[in-house]
Amino acid sequence: MPNYIVLGNWTQQGIQNIHEAPNRIKTTHSMVEKAGGKMQLYYTMGNFDFIMVVELPSDDAMAEILLCLGSMGNVRTQTLKAWTEAEGAKLLSSSHP
């Protein structure tokens, strides 16, 4: 199943309503689970306010969730598609066309 690293920051609206963040995260977990995936959230210091490590069945499922989250106006995200070490080794060692 594809993996994604989501780098996130609060918007002005999101930080003004920061007390609602735990419930928003529960909603995000629910969306991911309904799409057949799982996620782990980490709050961070530095350039990003949080990161999410997400596993979902497809890029389309990830895009739909990110669009929904973005439309709520509380966060802005940057997303990286990721491969596990084993998946990466397979890609790197395959013959090139």
C-alpha cells in the first residue's frame, strides 16, 4: 500500500481555533480509516507544525483527503510519496529500460 509523508502548518484560522485541533485530528483519522488506510500524527517544532505518516490504497484516496482537509481552512500541507526501504531497494536494483 502506498505511503505518504504529509508536512503541515496551521493557517491563521487553524491556530486561532487550536483548541479544536484534537477533534479535527480525530476526523482526519476517521477519513483515513474509511478510505482503507492508517495514519500516525506527530506534532513538530521547526518549519512544520506537524507531520502525518499515512498509508492509503491509492494516490487518489490521498488526494481526496488532502483536498477535504485543505478546504476546511485550518491547515496547509505539502505531501511526499514515500517508499519503504525494501520497496526502494527493489526499485533501485531493478533493470532499467
